[in-house]
Amino acid sequence: MLKRCGACLMVRLRPDTEFVDGRCSACIAHSQRDQIDWSARRQDLIKLIESAKVSPEGYHCIIPSSAGKDSHYQAITALELGAKPLIVTATTCMLTEIGEANIRNLARYADTLEVTPNRRVRATLNRLSLELVGDSSWPEHVAIFHIPWRVAAEKQIGLILYGECPQNAYGGPMGTLDARQMTRQWVSEFGGHLGLRPSDMVGMAGIRREDMAIYQMPSEEQIAGIEAHFLGAYIPWNSHRNANVAVKAGMTVPAKPPSRANWFCAENLDNAQTGLHDWMGYIKYGYGRACAQISIDIRYGLISREEAITVVREIDGLFPEVYMGVNYKEVLDCIELPEPRFWELARQHANKALFDVSGERPVMKSEIWEASFA
């Protein structure tokens, strides 16, 4: 059975998400926001910035960035608090035109460093991770959670300010919802590994140990004195407010969502491979990007659960033939994966309890889909 949260529409199969009395942990965390003294939290953030080790170049903190709405908000907030941030971008797998424009735009506000791992190795990792864990975005997610630490160690910057705590904003184990810090242990548990360590890739398809160094955390000695914190633990997180701030700061947002399977227009604009990542998640866990995004809007009170059901029925899990103007076949060409092999992998990784895999493309079983909204 595909069961959903009684407050939003998130499914119980979402990895690491705990449900209590029929509600997902993201809804529980959101309902507890009013109990937090956000003025005191903001003061804690100011003290954190003031006490952080300033680098020889004068940087107070690193802002890990994709140059999206949240990255813009993080950087602008740091500047408003008097910090000098260094924006660190781990180059995405397949940068879109809008993504490139937004990187340039954010660079108008603060010094920016873009770290680009070997692109040949990256394409190989995209293909291998799709085969091994059903997620071609594995190298991007691992890079996001490791490269800023490596830069902080190299440049002697004592503070990294990530965005929201994912467990608090989107769901996780109940004991993780109030995390303020992204520790080394947190990265190990939630840093996009999916049970696959960077060292596991060594020896596959010609990948060398030195190729994977950039995807791994520095040693304990190298990151001694460096702390990473979630900005969303100090300032209440709001995706739409962040987007409004970003647009006012010059961020480019398309007039319609990145694909027919998305609900938000201002999210996940930088990587043309994201559509396939989202769809592979849908066939593994039974929910797509539209469900995840509209569940956020339900929590914000922007749409009723009943209205959201209509939207999810219509668009959630639709295959992204085109994502940010890029056809999925171009993505497969980029990672050198023949299309028949892609569909073979899709059938292999699809949840057989939810999907019929007798045809070329996995199809959600209609009786399970309909029952999930009951």
C-alpha cells in the first residue's frame, strides 16, 4: 500500500521520514515553529558569525551555493548580518542557461569560487550511480556536502552556513529535526551517500582513488575548528520568501516550472539532469517532485490538502521528456548511457509492489495510486 501523511501528501515510503499518528515529521516540525523564540535564535546566529574564525582573506563564512533561490537568500542574509561570505559552488552535472545566469548574478554580491571536478569522471559517476543506486545525481549531492568543507579547510574559514535542515523542512527521524549543526556524523548519515561511499567507486570504469578525493571529507585534523550550521535553524525557513528575495536581487526565474512534473517555478533550475533524478525517485518511493513541493505549500496554508490532491493526481510522477528545455535523451548522451539501458535500469530499480514493469516504462498500478488518496 502507498499511504500518505494525513496532513500533507507525503508518502510513508520517503526515506528516513518518520510518521507519528498519521502525520509526517515535516508536518510535525512545521506545527512546532510557533513555539520557537526566533528573536533569540537570530541573536545566536549573530554571535555565531561574530565568534567564527575569520580567514586570512577576511571571510567570515562560506555559503554553499547552487545560485538558486535559497543560495541567494543565504548570501544576502549573511551580508545583512555584517558578514563577508565566500560563495562556494560545486559545479552541477549539466548546467542550464538559467543556472549559469544565476551564478553570475549572485557573484555580483560576494566573492564566488566555483569548484569543478573532472567532467569525464563526473559523467562516469552519473552513469555508475544510476546503475548502482538508481540515482544519477549521487556525485552532485555528495559534492555539495563535501566540497565546502574542503574549501573551508584550505582557506581557513571557520564557519559554513548551509540552508535549511532537510530533516526539519522535509522530514526525517524524529530525533534529528532540531539539528542546528551539520556535523561530520550528519554528513555520513544524510549527505547523499545512499549507502554508497566515494571509495566504493575506485576501480570501477577506470576511476582512480585520486579522482574521488574531491568527493570525500577532509580529515578530522584538517577541519578542526570548522563548524557548519543550518541557517534555517536560526531563521524560519520559507521557500517562497527566499524566492521573492532572490528575484528582487536579480535571480532569473522561468515563467513555468522546469518540467511538467514540477509544482514550483523557482526551484531546481540549474541542472538539466534533475528531471531524471526526480523521476527515478518517483518509481522507487512512489512520490515525485510535485508531491514534495505541494506538500510544503499545504504546510504554509497556501493550498488545501483536497486541492493539492487534484494537482498531484494530474502531474506527480509524469516523465520529464524535457527538463529546463533539455530533452532527456540529451542527458543520456551526456552520461554516455544508451536509452535501452536507461529503461532497463528503470525497470530494475522500480518498486515492484507499486509499479507494473512488464512494459518498457514502469507504470504505477492504478489501484494502488487511487487507494493512496482515500
